[in-house]
Amino acid sequence: MIEENPLLPFIRQQGAIVLDGGLATELERHGCDLRDDLWSARLLVDAPDIIKRVHSDYYWAGADCCTSASYQATIPGFMRRGMTEQAARDLIRLSVRLVIEARDEFWADEKNRVGRLRPMVAASVGPYGAFLADGSEYTGDYDLDESGLTEFHRERWAILTAAGADILACETIPSFAEARALAGLLAATSDTWAWFSFSCRNGEHISDGTPLAECARFLNGNDRVAAIGINCTPPRFIPDLIRAVSAATSKPIIVYPNSGETYDPVTRRWLGESVPAEFGTFSREWRKLGAGAIGGCCRTTPDHIRQISDRFRKRRWAGD
């Protein structure tokens, strides 16, 4: 039984726990075609070795925690592609096993242990909108209420909590009702920690329009919530969002925004440019504002994570 919040040893030792970066967009950089409703979860069937390689790349880049490819992996999602229910469960378990294997192989090299804590494994719990694959993960405009969302998440939640991860990552949550549903499952699960990170429309509100501070106040009362924050959101909104969370909770704040590029749905291209060194500089500003868990989401790469790691691991955080 893990009594202490598993993020705290990293925060105490180096000022922040360094998360990984984008998974799906990094898989695309490796040549994978993810134009599919299952998105990165399709590669659990077609190319699990590439998923494991990306996890490994992030650990070598300095990530203290990598997150499984279960974001879009659901039993109904796999079954509508013709798989059996048992095969779907096995693929969800595989998503976690791939991260564990990448972590353990990294940790087996003794030189990687110098000055580091053993890295963590997070199991991704993507939102209902990720299963729908209709963009609602960025709006929270759902056809299910809180009770329906609880039932949607229940079985995958049980599989992931038993799969061997150190923590669950309830991420890209666009809906306060969905956050309440997941928090209810967490409260009913013994010996499990989870972080909650929201997709946000601006510097104050999550995607469904609920103030982020309201979500943080609600989650603050759950003893097994390890961190509260933001992901899959433009970097320009992060400072105000950190302030909103810090005013509502004393729990660690987690941030892993997108690279800063913008996606054009018409041309299906990312526009703009992201400079890893600049992202690393932002990470120290986010830490000064109160973030204790920092990484990247869409279009961030191992180079971005290396820049963050260099700013925290090479010297103990001094607030400079």
C-alpha cells in the first residue's frame, strides 16, 4: 500500500517531477499513420514495439514518469473494430506493460540510477470524448450524465488499477461531470493514486466552461488525488491556470501543455514552430508559479523533455 503521494519524493529531491511528452504525435514522427478512431491505441495491435520505443526515448530524455497508450483504448472501442471483449481487456493491460518494460530496462542500466529516483509508470485514463473520436474531448459536450460517465469508465478503470502502474493519469478531462465521475471511482478504489488534468479553453475555464478553480476545490477533498492541473492546452494559458489551481488547493499542480503549435483541421497540418529550449525556459516559470509536475502534450518530443529535465535534475531547485 502506497501511503505517501508518489509524486512527492521527486518534488522534494529536484523541485518537480518531469513527465513525458506527446505520445501520438511522437509515434507519427516515427512514421506511424494514426488516422483512425483508435488513434495511438491502434498500435497496441499493429506495432506495440514502437510504442515501447517511444516510452524508452522519454525515459532516456529524463522523464521521471511515462504514460501508457491507453488514452483511447476502451473495451467498446476495440470491440467495434471486431475484437473480442477478452482481447480488448488484454490490449488495455498491454498498454501498461509496455511502459513498465521500458522503465525496467532503463532502470537496469546502473548509470541511469545516479542521482535519480526510480521512474514511475502512469496509466492513462482518457475522457469519454476520446472514445467518441468526435472532438468532444475538447468541448465536454457529451450525451452522458455523471452516472453514465461513471459506468462508461468503470471496467477500464478496474483493469488499469490492477495492471501494475504506479498512478492513474485522468487526463484531458473536458467536463466537470466527468471529473466527478472519475473521482468517485477513485474514492471507491483502495491503494490507488491518480492525477487529474483538464483541457482548458482559456486561462480560467475548462473546456465545458466550468471554472478550473471550482474543479480543483472539488478534487481537493479526495485524499487519493495526487495532483490537479492542466494538459493539452496552449502554453500561453498555463500561468493563469496555475494561479487558478493554486488558489483552490494545496495539492501538487501538474501541467503538460501542447507545444504551442496550432492544428489546422482543414489542411490537417500543425502550424507554427515550437523551440524545445524555449519550452524548457517556460517550465521554470511554471515551477516558480507553483507547478510541481511538468511535461508536455501534443507535438512535444524527447527534446522538449530533455530541456525540462536539464533545468531540474542538474541542480536542486532553488527558485532562481
